[in-house]
Amino acid sequence: MPANLSVNVNKIALLRNSRGGPIPDLVHFARLAIEAGAQGITVHPREDARHITLDDVLALAEMPEIRDGRVEFNIEGNIRPELVRLTRRIVPTQFTVVPATPGELTSDRGWRAYDDQEQLAALVAALKGSVRISVFTDADPRSVALACEAGVDAVEFYTGAYAAAFDVPAERDRHLTALAGAAALARSHGLRIHAGHDLDTLNLPALLSAIRPDELSIGHRLVSEAIEHGLAATVRRYLDVLATA
């Protein structure tokens, strides 16, 4: 079966916040993505609220399509008390743990040995059975092993380095080999395979062949293309790639 597409709507919230006020309406654009066929909506509320806010998370959680489970709702973020409390309150489909580096513009790595493994395991213990737990992971056996040790349900491979190297065949193939090996290790432990970061319709086919993911979380490039082609048409283009890869 094709991988599910979860549309990250952070950049729509960023555009709204740049002007203040309610335009563009985040719920409206999430619904456009859903009506075009997206199987999920992803949000990543950061501590500085520069795009998605905690109030946005609540508003999206109240969409009938999400509330009744027809569409998956994926909350991404670091393990901080207010975000964990909100997750326990609204019970989304999934919480994806994304390690945060002070001053980062965007997420740029997966879970590593210097991250708080005890905190991750505690989160899994608190949410397991009610919320699927995924963790942003490097294409590295050590990163996958840490995820397995914590007891998560899924790993989401950071694909930024792969996307950046896509036009350099030797580098692209090196990243694909690493991703394929890490995905095989995760599968051997019964984990779901997810991927995200700088994915688009050009670099998706090779990635899909290498790791056969269950889910893709795509935001920045999809929304950027939507400025030219419209959100619904762009979502359908991505779904076509997933269906034919």
C-alpha cells in the first residue's frame, strides 16, 4: 500500500503570524488538504510559537475529520511539559518526538546518545496505548537502537541530508544506502517507518523504493509548491507520486 501523506501546516501558520490576525485560516487550509486526499495533518508547535501555537493544536483537534479518527493528527515537538500535557488532553493519533537544538531555524537531526533517553522512555510509558509514539531518527543504527530501547512505535527518518545531496549521485546514493539499512533495522524490531524533511515530488520516488515508508510528513516544500499550483492540486500531485512509486 502507498505511504500515508501527513501534511505539515506549520508554514501556513507562519504566513498568518507574519501579519497578525486570522488570515490565512489554518483550519480551512487543513481541510483543503484533507479534501484533496491527505491522510493526516502534522503540526510542530515550538516554544517560541513562531508558527503553530498551542491554541492552533486545540482548534485542529476539534475538526470533525480529526476528532472522529478519519484523519490522523500528528503532533511533533520536543518533550516539554506544556506540550505533553496538551497531548494527554486531546489524545492525537501520534506524538513525534523531535530533539531541539537551541537557536535552530528548523529541525536538523535525529535522536542521539546525548539526548535525554530516560525522558523519552518516560513519555512512552505515559502515552503508550493511547497515542502512537514516533521519534525523529538519524539514518544510523545507533539512533534506531536508542528508539527501540525507549519502546517507541515508529521512527521518522530525518531526510534533510538526503534531499540536500539529491543532485549529487554518489552522495545521494550514500544517503539512500544508509536510510535503507536503518529502515531494515527498524523493521526487524517491528517499528513503523516514517520519513520527513525537505521531501518533494522529485526526490520522493528513490526514497520510497529504498525504505518503503508507512508515513511521510511533508510541509515546507509542499506548501511552497502550493503557492504556485494551489494546495489541493499540490496534495494530489504528492499522492500520485506515492501511489505510483
